[in-house]
Amino acid sequence: MRSLLQFFLISNFLFFSHNAFAYMDPGSLSILLQIIIGIFASIAIFFKQLKQRILNIFRRTKKKNDDK
């Protein structure tokens, strides 16, 4: 029942929205673009570091020989 109510409210906002008469200047849009690029870059770096940590766990290390 709750999910049906949420679906109804979300579809109501999407399909029956009114004009906001708001203005987005280029500075606001560039800040929004920088935020989106930053989010994607941080996600990419997170998964790259996670991959490196997993590979370092399974990577074999060479044993040092004490015999000379």
C-alpha cells in the first residue's frame, strides 16, 4: 500500500507539475556540471582503489632468501 502511495505521489509531481518561472544562469549550470563530474570522478577513483586493494591481497610476494 505504501509503495502504491509513493508511486502515485511521484507520478503526480512528474505529470502534473506547473511552470516554476525560474531562471538558471550559466554560472549555476556550470556548478551543477562540476558537481556531477566530481561525483563520477570520485566513484571511479573509489572503485579503482578497491580493485587495487583486492589485487594486492591476491598478489604473490617474493620471499627473501636469507642464504648467501
